[in-house]
Amino acid sequence: MLKSERYGTRIPSEREYRIIELVALGLKNREVADAIGTTEHVVKNYLRVIYDKLGLWNRVELALWYEARRYEQEGNAGEPGALGSHRSPNGDGQA
């Protein structure tokens, strides 16, 4: 499966993106609700919509999606070694 096929192609709204950001920072639904001035129930509904929109299943996938986009926006995507030292599966430091 190609990376582009793995995730949905719809773009989150500004409010949805703010929720994604807060969840990726590790906030619980109640903390996200307090931060954006709404209820925990509304945050849960937003997360359901966000998961459907992006083709994700859970908070971990959402945080990884957010970090991947943040990294791309910093302009480092595609640069060799941009993530630091990569280790091969056998741990010998060879990428």
C-alpha cells in the first residue's frame, strides 16, 4: 500500500487542525475541550470526524499524521539524514 493510499485526502478545518495539534501534544479530551472552550463531548465528535476525514483509527495515528505534516512544513522532507542518525533493523547504523 502506498503512503498516499493509506490516509484520506480531505483537509482538516482550522478548528479541527487545532484539535489535532492539542491531541498530538498529549492532551486528554477534557484538556482539549478546556483549551478551545467547548465540551468533552464536542471534542469526541470532532475526533470521530477527523479520524474519518483522514482515514485514521486512533490518537496515536493522529499524532503521527500531525508530526509527519509538521516535519514536511519545516521544509526537511526528502533531505537525506534530516531525521538524524537512522538505524537499520539489525542496529548496525546502516540506513
